[in-house]
Amino acid sequence: MTDSAQQKLKKVKFDDKEYEYESLSDEAKNDITGLQVCEAQLKMYSDTIKLINISRQSISEKLKDKLKDVSPL
């Protein structure tokens, strides 16, 4: 195999160890895909939580402004 062909082999890093992707079993490949989906979902939900927190802060600031002239009980 030429050097350029070896460089194109897909490697997977897991637990600080590298594996050649094509040498893995189909089950291991499916697990890798599952982990990638999990990571993508975690990032998406993390971003969603950040947006919700920003919205909550904005709404709280608007409410404070609206209540500044209202006497509390």
C-alpha cells in the first residue's frame, strides 16, 4: 500500500486508542454510529438549553422593567 493510500484509511480513536475503521466488526461500526448520534443530540440539546436560558433572562429583564412602577403586596 502506498503512503497516500495509508493516510486515507479512516481511523477511529476510542479510550485513547486508535483503530482502523474498516477492520472493525459491523456491530462495532454500528456502535460508533450510535455514539456519533448521541454526541450530535447532546450538542443540539445543549445549544437549545443555552437559547432557553438566554430567553429566560431576557423575559425576566422585561418583566422587571414592567413591574418597576407596580407596588408589591
